[in-house]
Amino acid sequence: MNILVCISRVPDTASRILIGSDSKTIDPAGIKYVVNPYDEFGLEEALRLRTKNGGEVTAVTVGTAASTDVMRTALAMGADKVVLIKSENEPTDSFYVAKNIAELAKEISPDLILCGRQSVDYDSFQMTSVLAELLDMPSVSIVSALTVDSDKLTAERDIEGGKETVEAPLPCIISAQKGLNEPRYPKLPDIMKAKRKAIEERDAIPSEERVTISEMSILSKQRVGTILSDSDEDIAELVRLLHEDAKVI
Amino acid sequence: MSLNNNLTEDQILLRDTVRKFAEDIIKPQAKELDEKEEFSYDITRQMSEMGFLGAFLPEEYGGSELDYVSYIILVEELARIDSSQAATIAAHNSLGVGPLYYYGNKQQQNKYLPELAGGKLWGFGLTEPNAGSDAGNTQTTAVKDGNEWVLNGAKIFITNAGTDITLGSTVLAVTGEKANGKKELSCFLVENGTRGFTQKTMHEKMMWRASNTAELYFEDCRVPAENMLGEQGDGYKQMLGTLDNGRLSIAAMGLGLAQGAFDYALNYARERKTFGRAIATYQTNAFKLADIDMGIELARNYLYDTCRKLDRKERFSKESAICKLYCSEVAHTAANHCVQLLGGYGLMKEYDAERYYRDQKLLEIGEGTSEIQRLVISRMIGCYE
């Protein structure tokens, strides 16, 4: 089974984001870039499927030449092959990225393509759908449990207030949701071995940008307090907020 | 942490990986293990699976084959969260594995190193009740009897030497007298379970409470002659070499602890309000934080640079003494300011500041006191010539 995992290089959520002088890009100075957390779920799932079914895991990213760091992470976690499709500037248009990934997918004909449910930088949520369209494949988004058989997959999706289970034939595109798995830590020997492995680099194919950023701004930080009463409803709300928003319980 | 200090891609990945591991796995348990003074076999097993135990050993022994900068980053990132776990890793690699790898023969390396990279621990028995900085005054003796050496004496403060997963310890003993009248010292590999060799875990420690520290006793303990490390009389040289390396990992512990205490203090100072303002905005507090940050940046650059010297096989004895001394003093200042910034809360066990404050103190004492480091540096710059 051949699996293609799409990886986006995003600023660490703990980074302090500043807008560049052109008001259209993020100033990369002082930002730590990481593998998009949702893509880690995708990569981990691919590695587990490989352990179970054999085959090859290829990780791909579309990004600037600096993106070798996230490719190195993918190698250390266990990807067999990594491909960096180099774009001149940091890509912000989903169609451009999808078009480039689709070209690679046509070459290697994967049985399964895994993406994260979103990239936590531009949050466009489009990759799965655009890829599905370009490759004429079925796609299932926001998947929190996955079983893959020889010619079809069964996926559990998070929907408002519940779950739904769907089936789709292979090849298929999946977007990973938190809860799908617990991504592994790369082991130190694997990190050291990863530096000796090759990163395949190729230039991005020119493609139109369908959406361009005209301006970026940072919201002024204001602390918004929530005042709750001691009603049963509000107590339940407080527990929910502590659990889901503050993530302290 | 703005600077990447000329780290390579894999060094940054290793740093981020260990940081995540320490925060996810160690941090939630650190306070309780400290409280109970408990060595965690579970965390040690997980650290072993991550490849922390054979950090710089080559792959043929099951090691992770880290360069020295990477190894130091490993220790630093652990100490940022918990000195006890950092101590287990630093002592095992620098003092346990180090002498066996650098001075052991092929047979000894093949016998012990794969197990030591795979989950077992090894101690380094140097300090005695009456011989600390003054190692030349070692009183443990080894007397040749046929094809065996008979050891008698005691060692104290030996990290990792008394756990259930300790395979043995390297032990420094007097094997004779040199022509100049000084003691001739040699090192022996003594396995736990050898008759006449007992280990007693020490309790009631102020710091590093979740790491194992033991006293070792030798009563007519017989070890085969092939368990001598290197040649007879090499002990003093081996010990000095081991300590040169060991100082760098203690320095890494100081740097990591300083960073942990600094992060904790800065975070608190920006949140905590008095008289309607965050306490970080009062210059007296802001300057404390600025001072710690300056110390940390300088310490990190100098320590990494010294490790690169070691990787290039250049001399680094003076530099390693400076690293150890400076990093432990930065850690002292950081922990002290951290408690001060937290005020009354800083004195409570509920807050990590208190643990940082206790844990840092060892760094000015273990593996050569700050006074001894100053002695080493002053000798190297020619003060006594």
C-alpha cells in the first residue's frame, strides 16, 4: 500500500506573529516553524498503516527552500521518501499547493492520501476537497478513526454533537482530525539517521494563484472575560470552557 | 529563546523532540516523584526507548550516535523540566558509559555497552567519605591475588549505582605506590551481584530526589583481572578525562535549569499584578529577568562552542571548567530570582520555583565544587607557575 502524506510547514502556535512590512506576509524572523500538528496525525496514521499492510510512505510539502526542516522531521518519524516541491515564496493559495501535490500524486499513484484537517497558519480547510477534485478521487474530511481494507476504507467523522461512519473505495483522500492517533516522538537514533537520508527537491510547477492575500492585520489584544452564574447550566458551561477552551481539565 | 546558536537541522529537531518528551512525559510526574523521593523505572524505560541511554555511543552498540552538542542539548532540555531525570541521563552517559567506551577494551565494550544503551545503568565510583575533591587521597584498595583483585573500601554519592537495573560500577582504587611516593590508582569494572559488593541507596536528599544515589561497600570483593579498565596505574588519568567530559553535562544541567526557572519566572512576572500592574513592568524585576536572560545566552553559546571543540578533538579542560562554573552560577541566580519574583508562592512546594531552587545547589558542588573549578582555571592560566 502506497501512501502520500501532505505536510504543511507552519509557525509554532507559541510563536509571536508579526506582519511583514508589505502588510501581506508574516515576518519570518524569530519564528519557529514546525510540522502542522494535524499533519502529524496524518503521518502517524500512514506509518501505522505501513506497519500493518506494508508499502511505502511518501511525505510531500510545497514550500520555500527552508522547508527541509519539516521534511527532516518526517524522515525521522519514519517516512520512506520525502519530496520538497520548492516554491519561490511561501505559498498561501490552496489551489496552487493542491495543483503541485496532485502532479506528484499522478506520478506515484498512491492508494491513500492523508492531509491534516487544516493548516494552522492560513486555515483554509481546502486541501482535501481541491485535491479530490483535481485527482477525481473520493475524499473524507475530519476523520478521527480509520480502518483500511484492500480496496476500501471505513472512517469515523466528527460531526456536530456526534459521529458518523462512512465508507469509500480506494484510492481516497482523508483529512486527519485530532484523536485519530497519538503521534510518536522521533527516537534519537532515527533523528541522527534522518540527516543522512536524501530529500528529493523539485521546482514547483507554475500555476495560477486563484486567491491572493491583499492585507493582513493583527487584532488588538483585548482580554474578554466571561461571567457565569451558579446555575446548573452555567456550571456545565464552565466545565466545558475549562475542558475545551482553556484545556486545563 | 530567540537564537538557534548555529545549530544544524537535526540538532534543532532533537531539541524540539526532547523538549516535547520532557513536557509531555516527565513534567506531569516530576513534582510527585520529587516529593516521594522515588526513582521512576517507567520514565527510565521510556527514556531508554527514546535512545537517551546510549546517547553518544555508535550504532554498533545500539547507541544514538549523537555528536557532543546534541548530547548536551539532550541533557539541557531534560534539566529545563526536571533535574532528577537529567541527572540519570547525564551521569549514565558521561560517567557510566563514558569511561567504558573511552578506556575499555573491545571485550569489555562488547560485554557491557549494548546493555547500557538498551536500558541498564552503570555507576562511576570515585568519591569516598574522606576523598571528594581530593581524589588522590582515595582509600579503597585493590590487592592482586592470583588472577583476581580483592577490593576493600567504600564509595559515596554514586549516581545510578543502586537501582534494580544497575549492571555495575566503575570503581577507582589504590593498587600500589608510585616511584614519587604518591598512590597508584586504577579503575575496576565491578558488577552488581559480585560477592562482597553491596549498594545502599541514600535517602533524605535535598535535591535530585527522583534520581538514584548510592553508597558502595567493598568487603573482600573479588573481581577477575580482566575487569581492570585500561592499564594498571591509569586510574587517575581516566578519572580526570572522565570529569572533563562530565563537567560539560553538569554545565548543561545548569543551563537547562536556568532556562526552566527563567521561563517560569518571566511567565509569572507578566501575569502577576500588584498595584494594578504586572510585576514584570517594575524595573527592579525587569532587570533581574534581563540579567538572567543575558547569562543564559552567554552560557549557551560558550557551552555549545566548547562541545564543538570536543567534537573536533581539541583540548578543552579550561573551557569545560568555565562552562561548569558559569552555568551553575547562572542557574543559581536564575533559581534565586525565580523564587524572589514569586514571593510567598515561591516558597511553596506547589510551585516549581521551589524545586528549581533546591535542585540547582548540587551544581555548585557535584563533579568538582565551584572552588575546584576556579582552581582548575587559575592553574591553566598560569597563576601558580
